[in-house]
Amino acid sequence: SAAEAMAMREKALGIHRRTLGSDSDEIASSLVNLGASYSDQGMLEEALGKYEEGLGIVRRNHPERNATEAKILVNMGRVYSRQEKHEDALAMFNKAYRIYRKTIGLETMEVALVLG
């Protein structure tokens, strides 16, 4: 079931934290994947919590800004949009767009998806 899958992902995250440390890029990636799973299940607050935690790790590890940060911001924007928090969604999309513009350029699929 979906609930069992989520419980397994949370358990795996706990194991990763113990073995890799709480601030590794792998933990950030696991948090983002877990956030996406929560979002898919309609558990939007839980999704945002995982995205925010992953975003914090990415920002600490990569203060120069990068495409991973932008991807997380896009995911957060989608959740805000589903919650009908359109100003928050737009703010996330704008931040992601600016990061993508600086890091990977404008002529990319990622930027097209943010604009789309």
C-alpha cells in the first residue's frame, strides 16, 4: 500500500541519516524524493516539510546556488499551487527561474517547465 511504502521510505531515510550524516547531499535527495511521494499522495504539508528540509541542506552545502535548489523550489511551488497559495507558488517559481537562468541558462527544458 501507499502508506506502507511511505513508512519504508521514512525508515530508509533514518538509516541514511545514521550512516551518512544529516547534512549530506544524499539525505537532501532522499528528502526531496520523499516530498514528491507525499505530494503524490495528497499529503501536501508533509511534502512541504520534506522539501524545506532538503532545501536547507542543499543551501548549506551549496551556497553558490545550483539547479538542485531550483528543482526543489519548483516542487514547492507546485505544492503551493495545489493548496491555492498562488502568491507563494509564484514566489517559488520566480526564485527557481532566476537560479536556472544563472546556472544552466534559459534555453533548457527545466526553464521551459517553470515557465510552462
